[in-house]
Amino acid sequence: MLFDSHVHTAVSPDSEMLPAEAARLLKQKNIGCVFTEHADYNPSGELYFSVDFDVYPSQYLQYRNSCVKLGLEITLLTENVQLNQALIAKHNWDFILGSIHWVDCWDLYFDDAYNQLGEKVYSRYLQYAAQMAQIHDFDALAHIDYISRYSRLPEKNVLYAKYAADYDNLLIALLDRGKLLEFNTERLTKNEPATERNLFEIYSRYKQLGGKYVTIGSDAHESTKIGKNFDKALKMLTKIELVPVYFDERRKIKCTKI
């Protein structure tokens, strides 16, 4: 079964999707999913954007089965390695998705590092991600192009051709520690050839450096977006010869019936 390994429900602060609603849609689409609820510490050590741990995962265990897995999306920061590890140790999670939402105390969604630093912020983003890949516990690195979603610069794509050395250092750091790369399908919605070419170059290089597996995630916050753009993603991954997987109790399992 193909799995959407990046889905948020109503226990995360930015979603209203009920888990039962998600489960119904999964059955219709004949795919599985991992609920990757937010657990984000800021650089001050405050759990500022987080799942309600009084509800999750205890009230979600009823949904956990062969098609629905329970995980976390954690923000990777220099300051929160031990805090994240404590969250991971609290429960028997299926999957831990690591994300770079902050860089050097800049919130990449809210702050204006783009105009302050110009394209230097792109290089620093990749360098910081490589550093975090070496010190955190997680299973796959989420949305390598996250910064491109919110960039205020004229060129939003962090081009592999321009930042090849930084990309390679990040990919090698992941591979050296046995961490996977997520293929996030959110930016495929815009049908931008330049974006798709850049993603193809990044994941092709991941393959060349020894990568074999990826998780696929829609980053859905509403039920209609679960599995969105997976057809495009699968065509690209098939061409590159990368194999989609999901995680069950943090064990990697190949997707079937693709």
C-alpha cells in the first residue's frame, strides 16, 4: 500500500481535519497515512506550536492499524536536541519526521531573513539542515524545499545547480546516518516546470550519492489534500529509481501496489 507520510489533523494547531474523516478518505483512495502532528520547540525551549499531548496519541490509538500510523513532525534546532528526544521517548511512535522551520533563530515562515540576507539565506538553510541531520533523532527529513514556499526573493527555488556543494553536504549527512529524504508533493500543485526540474535534480543527486528510499508526504491539513499530487511524484520517483517507503514502529517498510 502507498502511504501519505505527512498528514496533520485537528490535534495540531493548524488543522481542523478529524481523524475519522481522514480514515474514511484513506479507505476511498486505498492508501495509508501517518499522522505527523506538530511538536515544535522554539530556540527558547518553549513548546509553542504543538499537538495537544493530552489527546494525542492516547485518543488516536483507536485509529492505529495497518493503514494508519502515528508519528510526530518535530522542528530540528541546535537548542532542542534533548527536548525532542524526550518527546520521542514518551511513546511508541511509528515515524518521526524532522523539519527545518527555523535557522539561526529565524522563523522561516514569519521572519524577514530573506530581505536581510538575500540569497545567502538559502546556503545557510542547507548548511543548517546538514548540521541538524548529524545531531537529531528522526526517520526522514521533511520538505527539503520548505524555504521556497515562503521566500520573498525573486528566485524562490533553491537551485541545485547554484548550491550543489551545500545540497551534497546535506544529502551525505542524511545518508551517513541512515536517514531518508521525504518527497513533499505540496509544491507540485503550482505546475511550475522550473520547480519540478529542480526537484528532479535534487532527488537524482540523492540517488547518485546512494539514496534508495524516500517517504512521500502531501503535508495535508485537510482531507481533500491527502495523497495530492502523488501521481506526479510517483512518475518522477520511478524515473529516478527511488523506492517509496513508510514506517511502522520506526521500521522502514516498502510501499506496495504503487
